[in-house]
Amino acid sequence: MKILVCISNVPDTTTKVAFIENETKFNTSGVQYIINPYDELALTKALEITEKSGGSVTVIHVGTAESEASIRKALAIGATEAVRINAAANDASYVAEQIAHYAASQNFDLIFTGRESIDYNGGMVCGLLAAKLNLPSVQVITSIEIEGTTAIMDRDIDGGKEKISCSLPLVVSAQKELTEPRIPNMRGIMAARTKPLQVLEPTAADQLSTVRSYQLPPAKGACKMIDASNAKDLIRLLHEEAKVI
Amino acid sequence: MSVIVFAENSEGLFKKSTLEAVFYAHELGKLVQQNCIAISIGQVDEVQLKMLATYGADQIISFNQTETNTFNAELYAALFANTAKNSNAKHIVFANTYTGKLIAPRVAGILNAAMASGVISLPNLDNGFVVKRTVFSGKAIADVELNAQVKLISIAPNTFTIFEVNKSASIEKLESTIGTEIAKTKSIELSKQVGKIALTEAELVVSAGRGMKGPEHWGMIEELADLLGAATACSKPVSDMHWRPHSEHVGQTGITIKPNLYIAIGISGAIQHLAGVSSSKVIVAINKDPEAPFFKAADYGIVGDAFEVLPQLIEAAKSIQS
């Protein structure tokens, strides 16, 4: 089983978001970067699959050299090898094109992405990548079992779950329930230093979207406080004043 | 040229998110001076199809035959993309539901369209084609320019107010020209929560955190939610401790929701949690710690113990019901 896991490098979830250069750029000053949490779950699941039935896990990242700490962490968690496409990741279509270009020559049985990145939240790379590689895709999966050359998965749907099967090769995106993240141990961290990390130059691709500027959401007005002994009044206010119930 | 919208059905019925997408496509059509074509795939009757005209479709295309009546992402994406191509569509609209998330990027890939998901505004056409979408899991909003000839917009549910515009659209019944061998994924089983409101579609949400002290106390949360007709949700620690299922976890690494009302009980309001709920229209925070950060993000607040406040709320909700 040859698995590819696509990882992105995102600001830690505790980050307070701020913008610079006339609100056109995210302020990275003092921001701690991590592997996108959903991608990390995808990686862990990929490792569980190869530990059971053999194979290799390659991680791929489209980004600049600044992301190397996250790539090394992926290797420390247990990935066999890593590939970095040396280009800034500013557009889902561009990123999917880079990954598709690499994956097209590699015969992966299974390709994982995260459900979405927690910074741009597009949730598009999985489907775009599958379309570009002419493969099926199943997004937002909460479980996956491999039986021979078939994958059996659960995916989230509105108000429930769907059990779905598909023969490999296949592109999937990981949702929270898929597995628990793994903390790399000392041996893994040491081993990661010498694992192969290949840097490839990007292929020509169009960038189909551009962020022009950012804004913070409008601030909330003052919070109207209700005394705990008169909590009933909340229901009245929601009914009569806010008119939401 | 037309604006084309995917009219997603759920067991033959159009949900509010679909009508929002149709209305958005109609409004977008006015901006770019094009008519609006809604495409429905699956077993949907005429009464339902006509509802698409009520909310803005000028023309309705319905694929309703055995081969296409079972949902399949590959087949639906190919059929929709093909129909869009045949109508020379340059603007495509989806609702960003789980189904939309599955099909829309695939359609964008096939058509080489520039796509924006979770869109919260109509485009600004003053200088390019620029839409607003939430980023950083709700912590910010980005103005995104779509640069390709074909543009695909997947709109955030429960964002746009819709009105009846009552058009008299024709319903065109077409047959799929896509071979079913394209369908690679196979559905084995659907399990939907019965009698519960889906969190992703809920207009009202009652959510609780560690302040509830243990899963055995969730009865009160569910009772209040039932009385209000709300869905239940929880904070990350609660789902991490398996007090509640992961599917109820709202926040930056759970699901992002924007209901009309979000009641947070015993949740302090960590930045990651607020990111997932801050777009809710009205927010209520109930916490015994007056310094809880949630009060800064809330419209209404009660400083108090959940176990004292909840019974009062349940009683008041009962009286409002009767």
C-alpha cells in the first residue's frame, strides 16, 4: 500500500488573527505554526493502515522553506519520506495542480488530505485533486478500513453518516473522528533528521483566486446581563426582544 | 449565458440551504444580467421543482430517471458540469452543505473554474469579481477575487435572507448522457439521527461544556433543546472526554456553525471555540465565572451555575410553548 498524505502548515489554533500592509497580509509575527490538525489525523490514519498491511507513507507539502519544521514533525510522527513543492500556497487550484503533477507519476493507492485547513477553510483540495487525477474522492471521512483493494468508509452527511465503499486508488479527506493524533517520540524525532526530504520546483499552473484584503468580523455590542435568580427573563428577552425563539 | 445553480434535494425535498442558493443565483443573475437556471438531479416532484421558481429560477432542468436517482458524487458532478458547459455558464452556485462540499470542488476541477467556498456576500464587480468569505475558521473575513473565466461560488448556509420572487419558470426534463460506469463510490448504508435536528442545519443551538460536570447531566441540555426546537452541541473538551459524540463538537477544529441563536452553557469561550460560533446571530453565555471570555462575545449573559439556571430556563421555555 502506497499512501500520499497532503499536509499544510497553519497558525496554531490559539493564534489571535491580525493583518498588516493595509490589511492585505496575515501578520505572521510571533505566530506558532503547526501541521493542520485534520492533516495530522490523516497522517496518523495512513500510518495505522501501513503498520497493519505494509507499505509506505509519503507526505507532500506545497510551501516555502519556512514550513520545514512541520514537515520534519510529520517525519517524526512516522512518515517514510517527504516532498516539498517549493512554492507559496495561495490558491487551492494551484496547490491541487502541484500535488496532482507529482502524484500522477507515482501510483499511489490512497491519497489523504485534511477536511479543510484551519486557516483558509476552503475544503477544496481533495475534490480538485481527485478531479485532476480523474479519481473518485470521498470527503470528510470519520473511518476507513482497507479490505484488499477496496476501502470501506464512513463519511459525515447532514444529520448523520453514510457508509460508502470504493475500490482503490482513491482520494479522501480526514474528519476529526478518524483517529487520535500521535505525539512523536524521541526515536521518531531522531530518525526524522535523516529521512529523505525532497524539494521539487513547482510546475506551471494558474492561480485562480487571490485574496485582496482581510477584515476582522464586526465587534459585538455590550453583553446584556441577566441576574441568575431571574434566569427566566432570558427566555422572555429571546422571544420578545431578540425574536429568535 | 446563465447563472447555474445546483438544487440539492434531500429525499425528494429541497431544504432551506437549496432555496438560499437559488435565491443567491437569482440575485447574482441580476448583477451580471443573466437568467438563473436551477439543475435538480434525482427523484423530485413538480410541486417541489416549482418552488425553485418561487425563489428565483428562470428555468428548471430536472434529471429524474433510474440511472441518476441514487446520489453518486462522480456521476452528479460530471452530469452537472456537463450541463453547465452546454449552457456556456460562467457563474455557478452551490450551497456549502456536505453534499456541496463533495461535488462542488469536483465540478470546479472539471470546468477549471475559480472557486470560493463558504461565501457570505454577493460579488463586488467594481474591480474584478470579489466575494467575501470567512477565513481562519471564523476569526476573520477575506475579500477574494476569482480570476478564471468560470466562477464557482459555494455559499455559507443560513447567511442570506430569501424572499419569494415568484417567477414562472419552465421545467425541462432531460436525460443524463453520462454513463453510470463513471460512478466508482458505492453507498452501503445511510444512518440519519431520527427525531433530532442536524447541527449543521439548525437555526437554534443549545451547547454545553465542562461546566456540566459529566455526561449524566446532559438530560437537562436535551430537554431545553427539545423545548426550543434546537440542536445540541458541545465544546472540544467534552467531545475529547467522550461525554458527547465528536459530531457535536463546534469550534475551530470541530464544525463551524452560524445559527440564529447559540446558547453556551458552562463553556468558558476559548478562542478556538469562539471561532466556530462567533457568526451566530444571537449568542447567550451562561457561566459561573464572571471573567469567562464568552461574555465578551455574547449578546446576553447570565453569571450563574448551570444547575441553578437550567431548571429556570426549562420552566420558562415550557410556559412559552403553552
